[in-house]
Amino acid sequence: MLDAKMIRANPDAVEAALRNRNMPGALDNFLELDEQRRSLLGQVEEIKKFRNQASQEVGKLKKQGLDAAELMEKVRLVGQEIKELDEKLNLIESGIEKILLNIPNIPHESVPVGEDESSNQEMRLWGEPRKFDFEPLAHWDIGPNLDILDFERAAKLSGARFTVYKGWGARLERAVINFFLDTHSKHGYQEIFPPFMVTADCMRGTGQLPKFADDMFKIEGRDMYMVPTAEVPLTNLYREEILEERDLPLYMTAYTACFRAEAGSHGRDTRGIIRQHQFNKVELVKIVAAENSYDELEKLTLDAERVLQLLGLPYRVILLSSGDMGFSSAKTYDLEVWMPSYNEYKEISSCSNCEDFQARRANIRYRPGSKEKIRYVHTLNGSGVAAGRTVAAILENYQQKDGSVLVPEVLRPYMGGLERIEK
RNA sequence: GGAGAGAUGGCCGAGUUGGCUGAAGGCGCUCGCCUGCUAAGCGAGUAUACGGCUAAUACCUGUAUCGAGGGUUCGAAUCCCUCUCUCUCCGCCA
């Protein structure tokens, strides 16, 4: 959520930034409503002031044993007026809130302006795609061949876009998750194991609601949702709190299953485990003071990159353009891992600085110094990284001519020492 | 699922015969004093949001806020209703 005062002071700049995000007109009639609100607020407050003074007067008169009937009647009539104005005001304020909740974050000045992914910038490249001396298979063939991924039986259980992992496949998924958590814990992130279902308030706090309700799985009969990412529970852990400066920065990491309805994406990545309704992910979340949030974004991205490096998976880092960024983000780096089956790099992590956008929605603040005013924190999040896509990348990048798959060295301790998955 | 207790400021905790109570007291924190240092002690200060005024996110000023929403009343932290959450006991359950 943007600061209403900021919009009021720089409407043109905000409008321009929203155009860059392909959201022209998102400001809607905010300015008119805001103007109406302030004038109405002035009126009601004036009347309330009178009521407060008059009521006190009534108290005094009664205490002296004097007649206060006339004044009481006057205040009673004014009460009607207050009620009507308050209702009008509530209507306007909910209109303003609706607009504000649907406005995306403003891109940081370092973000390239562009309509879509064609304006993204490649920041760096790590590793080199392997040259195969045989025709490499896609993971959706390797998995069933080794009997470690079972798409057909998964469909029997849950329909399309679900996968059953079996045997060493199941073990590999778990190994990857544990390796991620251990690595991030070692680098200062506190491990958290949150609920997989959260309230609508949480979803509003991180920006999934109200705009993206269709992307999520809602719990029947409850105001709750399956988490689409651990970013939601982790960031909302400190919702409605005032933190002390010494508490910051907070670094957290968590494994959760992630649940996404992904309405509208049907037809993309239909094969394999790239796009699923349920997938596993280890997330990184930081809650920091405003001054260092961009340094923290660089460090968080490097923390996410580290696990790919340790796994020996080639990847690149992409700076997303203004038109390609997520709703809550002010600046996002995507990590893309090399996938031989696609013969291109495929998103495996997204690292964002949301600045105070989520903090405003979730009301997460901190006390900078003893004398200074309370301020909103900055929140950051990044996948560290998606487990399912990592398993797919391992299967494809580590496949051998005989159909077996080498286990990356760092994962072997998590696989009972296994060096190679074979039939 | 059944029965009961509770929800107050950064934290703890008063206040429930309705009326200067935005809210006692304590802790914490800040500034100052004091004492070789530290600890202790003394004094002062210390909520948030949204308006108005303003160059100001500084003063000053107004309104709102005692879990949330609604009601009664001239006036509600205090009375009534609904909801949410927490705790205790019973049942059920991994």
C-alpha cells in the first residue's frame, strides 16, 4: 500500500510510475475522494468537538443540581447529524481503501522501465551449460524411467498438475529441502516452521489479496487460504507489531508446501514438475530498517544464489523490468537455472525488496531511536529456492548416458551417501 | 463438540454504582543530577492514527482509539448484543 499523503503530494509522479507498471488509471478517482474525505472529516470533527464540550457541560450542570434538559436535547439532535456524516465518511474511506489496496508498489529508480520481460536486464551468469555427448532427456522422461516420479498415479489422486515422488525421488526432494534449510541457517537465518493455512488478513498484508484471490486455494467455509509461498506467514509473523531497533534485522527461512491455483496459466509448462498446484519451497524473508534494505536485497540474492552454486547448477541473475515485476515489489531479481529440456534458463527464485509496501498493509513498524518517530520496516523475500524445480534441474543437468543421474556432492550426506540414482 | 475465565499503552497491571481517565502505579526507554567506575539513588520526559495550521515528518490545535463491530445515553474502557482470539476443565483425536 502506498502512503496516501505521498500520493497527494506527487500525483503525477505516481501516475507515471504506474504507467511503467502497465497500470495506468490505477489511481482512479483517488484524489477526488481524498479531497471529499478531508472536507467531510473537518465537518464531523467540528460537530464532535461541540458534542464533547456540551456533554461535559451537562455533567457540570447536573452536579450543581441545575436543569440541563435544553442542552441535552441540542446534543441529541446533533448526534443524528454526526451519525449521517460518519456513514458518508465511512463510504468514502472504504472507497479510498479499495483503490489503495489495488495499487501496486512503485518501482525503484534502478529498475529498467519496460512493458514486459523483454526489458529485463541480465546482471550476471554463473556456470556453464553442460555439453552433452548424447541426446539429453527431459525430467518428465528421466523421472518415470527411474521410477522416481509418477505423474499418472498423481493424476489419479489429485488431477492435473500434481506429482508423486517415489523412492529416491522422494528422498531427493527431502534432501534438497534440508540442504537449503541447513545452508541458510548456517548463514544467519532463523529457521521457522509456520502454518500452511493463513487468514485473509495475512494475504492482504503481503499483497495477495484483494487482487489475486483467483490464484489461491481458499478453504471452504472459512476465511482462510492455503499459503502460496512461505513469504506470507513469515512476513505476517510480525503483523501489527512495533519492533525495537535492536530487533532488526530479522532473517528468517522456512520450508512450506506452496499451493497455487494459477488461473490463466493453463497451457504453460504442462509437462513435468515445473508448474504444479502444490510444490515445495524454502523461502528467505528479511525485515529490516529502511536505510539498508537495498544492501540487504543484494545479500539476500547472493544467499539464494549460494545454494545453486553449491549444487553446481548453472544459472543467471535477471533484474526484472517495471512491467514484469510482482505487485508488492519495488525491485526484483529473478534467478534462472539452466534447463536442458527447455534449452533455456528457467525461473527458480525471485528475490524482492518490497520496501514499506507490505509493512503498511500489515502494519509492521519499528522504533528507530528513543526520541524518533516510529517508522515502517522494509520487508524482503526471496526463494531460496524452489525445491521441485531444483530436483528437475538436477535430474536434467546430472543425467548420464546410461539413464542414471549423479547425485550432487553436497546432497550425498542427505541421501545416505548415495552417489547415483539408477534403475 | 460441552462448561467457565479473560482481552486495557513498548511490556506488566489498576480502573466495571457511566462524567477533565488517553487512561493510576510499576517496568522499560530518553535526558539531566549525583557518586572514583559500575550498581543503586534523585528529578523530568515517554502512545498511535487521521485532520487543521505550517517550509516542516518542528510546535500548537482538533477528532478517534482500552480485542473487533453494532446498540443504549447529553456523555461509554465502564451498561446491552454479536463476533474473534487467549487461558482452564471435560470429550474427541495425530
